[in-house]
Amino acid sequence: MKTVKVYSTSTCPYCRMVKEYLKAKEVSFQDINVAEDKSGLEEMVKISGQMGVPVITVDNEVVTGFDQASLDKLLFE
């Protein structure tokens, strides 16, 4: 099973889209709200080099934004 983390905020529409997509595909993930979790924010910036959300990690691979094709490739191929 792959380890999936979603770095998000509660006000980000693309974050909601990513989480709804993963739930629909029955992919379990850890949701890290970077607006409330300072260490989560620092971790996200360290791995992605950016402040924008969403940032998704699948094992050690990083996807920025809701890039469904990249997510599908990492999760299902």
C-alpha cells in the first residue's frame, strides 16, 4: 500500500477536489492542514519548494496541484 499525504487548507477548492477524488478512488491518505499545522507547513515547503496548496506525496514522489494524470500514474500503474 502506498503512503499518501495531502497538504491542504480548508479554504482551497483544489484541495477539496483532490481529497474527494482520492476518497472516490478509495485511496487512504493523511490530510495535513498547513494553515493549522506549522510543522506540516514547514515539511510541505521543504519537500515541494513552494507555499501553494495542494501538495500531494505518494511515497516519495511529489505532485503539486490537482494533477489527476500524475496521481493516477503514481497510484495505479
